[in-house]
Amino acid sequence: MSKVILKADELDGYLTAEDRENLNNMDILFAKALDIFPKVQNCDKDAEKDLITLYNEMGVLMQKICHKDPRLHVYSFISPHEDHSEASRLIAKLRDVNTENKEFVYYIQRAYEMLFKLAWGSIHASHKNYLIVKTPVTNPAQNYAVHKINNIDSKINNTVMCVMLRGALLPSMIMSKEIEEYSSSGYVTPFALFRIYRNDSKLEKDMEYILDLDKSFFNLDDLNGKDLVFADPMNATGGSLVTVVKYLLSAGVKPRSIIFFNAIAALKGALRVVRALDNCDVYTLWMDGVLNKDAYIMPGLGDAGDRINGHDSETNPRNIVQLLADYGAGMADLYRSQLREIENTVLRIRNNK
């Protein structure tokens, strides 16, 4: 069995002294929030005001940190002020313990539409694409409509969706669909599928990230010179992305660029990514300040993979084909081009193994 393992101390080796100091300051601030939570649970209005003040302080600090690195793009830090409430409300729904599977998936779809716009939708292209659309109106003649959009083909028509299974599967399909819709040629991204997981018997300080090459589906030649796009709902530690990309680089792949999209990123994970990878930009709707000892984001939103896909049994986890089947007919119809590419990737690589 062929596996690549990255350890937490290797990841932390990329952090600067300033990063460590900033992360420690965030831990101190969040420790104060932990002391306030029981009072908030008891509907203490003064405690609620204290919590709001504390979160504002943490937000200002994270904004200062992120502004020092132009590769960290946080929607709530760089978008127009009038758009902030949209992102804030969406993240609030994703966090909410009462948001169940179907509604959670709906908000994930909205999140990645916003992330697409953040990365590519605001580009002021010198050329335009014209969409001529046949409408259902036929009287007195068949009607057509003309719509003008920015030509961003040069930004999106070289992309490959790199899926860090399992929770990343649907977000990757969503982002691929957005690319298809904005491409003048209807470009459908190729897919590369990586089986990457954390050793959950470890704590954050000694975590291991394991890339199982035998259960991954990709061709190295198909990734060379491409814009590699990773879409994962959460970036807690950055370990999974760094493990995959460092392996690809060691195997001789030279991507044109690397883009990492998250609904929520932890400050530590985002910093590790941009420190470890020279050619990588991180786009996230929201940033949280700290990780707990088990490497989960706080306040976070729980296990995004489970909330999108449902729980797997420990003894019989679903493979990629089973996950796709469980999405059902509605998702299959909406993302049919993406499903076809994923299935072709799995079958092609499996037949060559």
C-alpha cells in the first residue's frame, strides 16, 4: 500500500515567529470567550454584549494579520461593506445546529457561488462574451435573448478540480459547474480525486495527514501546467492540502497556480497553507480564530462532510461512486457534466492500475 504522510510539526515549521505570536494572542482572546459561553447559555444579556465586543476584537486582529499577505482573501474582510451581512448570515446558517442536511447543502451551494464571484466574478475583462439564449416564447416568432458577461476564459479554462474526498466532493462539483457556466465554450473541468485523511487518534499538536495513493484517482501528466483548484468547505489545519500539493510537486508536477476555496478557514490553517506553498491563494468566506486540541475549528460548524453527505459507518465507509449515487437524481441532473467527468476519471485510472 502506497501512502504519503505529513506530520504536524512539519506544518508548524512553516510558520514564522510573528505567526506564532499572533496565533497565541488569538488563543488568549478565545479563552475569554469560553468563559463567557456558559453565561450566554443562561441568557445573560451583559454576557452577550461582552461576547460581541470580544468577537469584534478578534475580527479586527485577524483582519490585520490577513492584510499583511495578499494571498489571503477573506470575503468578509475585502468585500464591499454592504455585502458583509450576506456572508455573515450565510455562515450563521451553516453553523446553526438546527440547519439540517438539505438546507445545509443549499447554503454550501450559495457559499461557493459567492466564492467564485470573489475570485473571478469581479474581474474587469477587456473583452465580453455574449450569450444568445433561445426562450420558450414562439409567438409571433421564436424569441432569443442576448446577455453580456465578462470574458474570463483565460482564468478558468485551464483549471482542474482537485477533490480531497469526501466533504470536498460536492463543493468541487459546485465550483466546476460555475466554471462551466462562465466559460464561453462550456468548459467542464477535469477532476483529480485524492484520498486524504487525518489520523484522528492524534491531537492537533502531533496530527498526521495520510494520502492514500492506492485509493486516489489522478494522472500526474494531466495536472502539469494547470491551475489546480481545491474546494473544501473547511480549512482547519491546512494539513490535507499541503500534503497533497507537496506530493504533487515532489512527483514533478509544476502547476500554473493553486487556488484553495473554503466556506470557513481557521487562521492557523490559512497561514500554514500560504507559508508552505509559494504559488497558492486562499479564498474563504469567513475566518475563525482558533483550533481545539483535536484540530477542530472553534466556533466552527462541526463536521462539514457529515453534514453534507450524512454519516458513514467506521467499518464500511462509502467510496466515491456510492457517494455520488447517494446524492440522488436531483443532484445528478444538476451536475450531470461533472458526474460524467468524475466517473470517467475513476474508471480510466482504475482500468490502468
